[in-house]
Amino acid sequence: MDIQILGERTLKIKSKKTTLAIDPVVSIQKFDADAILLTSKDGDANRITNYRVVITEPGEYEVSGLKIVGIKSDGDSIFSLISENVRALVAKASSLKQISTEKIGDYQIVVVNADTEVSESAITAMEPSIVVLYGLKAKETAKALGKEDAAISTKISFAEDKLPEETEVLVLA
């Protein structure tokens, strides 16, 4: 799986068969994706080409074999991605504050737009192998999670079948 940051808050997530655009904005370069996921209402689908669906609401979806579950949280959406027995969560930190950890569940990969302070307990309750942080408070959140020396990159790649045993915290900037 590859996770790349494009601009300040737009992500491109590419798994074996599927490419997702997360929160595209006007300032990014256009790219192809199978689906667009909007965690809030202010995304710009015009920056994405060849997409089949824009997902903004709660519900269950499937795109090219990738199962996507949208969960509503205080007006925004949190997305669960399930691909070949790997569970990933994509959310804004402000949305995670509004939902109970019991409702979220466990994830091997947690991708958080640190638009505000992130609750350390909310992250650790999900027992992730990899935490990917981006956004305004990403570096502060990495420090709060005890990872002052978290790797900072524009793109992260990892094998879904070879996740680390100890939690890794990575920052996209």
C-alpha cells in the first residue's frame, strides 16, 4: 500500500487494485482514482479523473475489491477500508473526538488528518501497527504518541502482509 500526500490535506492511497483520493482540493494536480472519499463537505472532485464514485455518507461500499465503510461523526465522515484482511481507518482528528472507541474497533493502519489535537487514547485503543499523521498538528501528535523522531516523508509504502510488530508512527508533510 502506498500513501502519498498531495498538498496540505489531500491523500492518494493506492492498494493492489484500487486508488483512492482522500479530500482533494483545488490546489492539487489532477490524478486518476477509482473513488473519492470526502471526510468533510469541502472537497473538490473536479481535481480527480476517471473516478467511479464519490463517497461522503455513511454506508457500505465496494470499489475494485476494496470494502469501504463510512461512519458519520458530528457532520463529518470516518472511513474504514478493508483489503485482504488488512483494516485501515481514515479520519480527521476532530471526528475521532466525537465517536467512541468501541464503535471504531481495531485497525492495523490508522491514517489521521491531525486538524486538531489527537487523543492518544483514541489512537492506542485501535491497536494499530502503523499510524500515519498529516495536517496542521501532525508533528505535535507524533510527539504526544512518544515518537519525537517520527519519519517525515511525502510518500509512505509498506507491504500489507508484513506490518511491523511494534507501532510505527509516520508523518506525511
